[in-house]
Amino acid sequence: MIDSNCETSVKNVYAIGDVANPLAPTISGAVGMGASVAKVIYERIKSNV
């Protein structure tokens, strides 16, 4: 199970693509989720510096 940022119940562990959405696996969905997670990670790193 993931939250709105694709983060799992384990802090700083994210799930995207087929793992996060096994009923509708698409390359475009995985790429979109990956881009969203990259932005979340970037913002978290930026706020901790």
C-alpha cells in the first residue's frame, strides 16, 4: 500500500509502476509515477539541507 506520494509504509521507500498498480501496468504510468516520486525526493532533500 502506498500514499499519495507513492511512499510505502517504510519511510523513504517508494513503489511505482507494476508494483504500485498491478491491475493497470503501463510504461507511461510507471514513467509518470517515477517523475512524481523524483520530485518528492528532490523536495525532501532540498528541505533537509
